[in-house]
Amino acid sequence: MIPFLDLKKLNAPYKEVLTAAFKNTLHKGDYILGDAVTRFENEFANYCGTEYCIGTGNGLDALQLIFEGYKYLGKLNEGDEVLLAANSYIATVLAVIHSGLKPVFIEIETSTFNIDFEQLPEPDSSIKAILITHLYGQLGPVTAVVAYAQKHNLLFIEDAAQAHGATFNTKKAGNFGDAAAFSFYPTKNLGALGDGGAVTSNDETLMTVIKSLRNYGRTSFTENSYTGFNSRLDTLQAAFLSEKLKHLNAENLQRRAIATRYLAEIINPQITLPFWDDSAQHVFHLFVVLVENRDHFLSYLKNSEVGFGVHYAIPPYQQKALKTYNHLNFPLTEKVAQTCVSIPLNPTLNAEEVTQIISVLNQYNA
């Protein structure tokens, strides 16, 4: 059986350095907002090319803290609207809603499954931001979004939870918009051994507010200037992330090498392969194919002992949790949701396993 992702195997090469990081953290005893958090924040800001990074409890909190920070700065207000793709994972939408803002769903285009600019409305005064998810590890249309945001005086927020290291013209995810949110959930390209997240930005004023908001709104040991949250990157996870960050570029290259084989060697008219322009814009957090009869295909993969995932079977606006938006209809988004399948792609796969996966997909017949 080739699993979709074996986290134990993924982290096995780091056993010695992660054990050493644990012992060092245990010895130092600074378990909350310790030196390791500051170190990782500086390292990740440097990696992304941004001036600042603030660690948070998880990716959802990172995104919500961006919106909350802008509200305190007067750049957003309760009820303001945020443009976002209709197929973003529900966490993206929840961050908007939890911040007292309103999501405005936009249909996707069919190559990268990202926001379709031809479907974008002429923004009225209620629309104050555009939120782009770098879906599956592929950068969204950042050049077009920057131009659009500047033209209409909108905030540009990146949901970079799946795109650690994705690069366009030497600039990395997390450094295209006004601010960006990352997740370090264990399955991510840069994954912790628990929850974790971060905000990156070049806006010192925003990041000063977010730094306070993540820690109960404290601005000194005794003063709380904001009605804040408890969302701090754990010191131990920060120590782990510092070690794994050293290998992120190499592991992203491994992912692209596997993707290169898939795209060249999977030849089956019943399977639609993802778009990739062969650049560093994609770090292949997921390799997503489309098949018409998904249930049949998943059964075939299971019988062939190849693991799989489905990201994501129900668009957020169709979820019971967001019943206010259940009346919406986006045909392309729904088509992708009904036909998408993620096949194994991660640095633990060896050449023989990749060959086996290719063979299994090429033999598939609905």
C-alpha cells in the first residue's frame, strides 16, 4: 500500500534534530513566546523576503488576525466585503466571517482553479479587500491581483497556507500582498508536529497590532490595549520549524520532480492532469487530478493500494455551516468539487513508488 501521506515517515529524517530541539526547549523552560519563536519569526521573514513575521496558533488565526488588525487600524470595518474564490477551503471563509466581514464569492477559472478575473464585479464602496488562496501550492494570479487592488484601492491578502516557498520572479508567497497568512499544520510543505501559523507583512504598524492581538491584546506586562486573542506559536513547534525550514527548498524541488514525472508519464484521456507552467510558482502541496466518475476511480485506487485524498468535495458556500450562502451557484467550482482527487505526492515517495502510481493511473478505465 502506498499511503497518501505518511507523517511518521515524513518526519523520520528529522528525528535527531527534533529530539535535540525538544531537549533544548525542555532545558531552557521558556515554553510560551520563548527565544525559539523570535528566532523562527526572523528566519521565516527572511525566507519569505518580508520585513516581519508573527507566529500564531494556527493558519486560521493568522488570517483572522490580519483582518482584526486592519479593523483596529481603521482600514476595515464590520460588514465590509472581501472578494475570494468560490472554492477556497472553508477556513479561508471562516476567517472573514469571524472577523465580522462578509465574503463575496467569485467563480474560478479552469487552469489553476483560482479566482476568475473576468467574473470580478466592479467593486462598490462596500468591498474593501481581495483575498487570494494559493491553492494546492500554486501561486494565484498575483500580478493581476496587485494591479486590481491598486486600481480599486483594496487590501490584498494572501492565504498562503499551502504555498510555502512558491516563487515568482524571485519573490515568494507571503510577500506579494499587504499581508499573508501561513499554516504549519503537519501535512503542509513546512509542517510542525502540531498546530502552528504565521502572518508575514512589510507593514510595521499592522504587525505591531497583530503581535499584541495574538497575546490577549497586551502592549506591556500590565496593559491590554486591545480586546485580543490567545493565539501564540508554541515555542517547541517554532524550534521544530526552524530545523525543517532549512530543508524546505530541497523538499519543494523533490515535489516538483515527482510532479514532472506525473505530468510527462501519466497518459490517460480519462484523467485530467493539473496545469503547471514548469516554474517555481508551484510547490505541489497537492497534486490534484480530475475524473468524471470519482467514486469508481477511488474504488479503483483503493483496490490498487494507492492512497488518495479529496480536496475539496463540497464548496464552502454549499456547506451547512454557511447556509446563508447555500443559494449560490458556481458551475465550474462545483464541477471541480465533484471530480477532484489528490494522488500521493510528497518527499517520502521513492522512484519505484512513483512509477507504480503512474502505472496504476495509466491502467485506469472507467
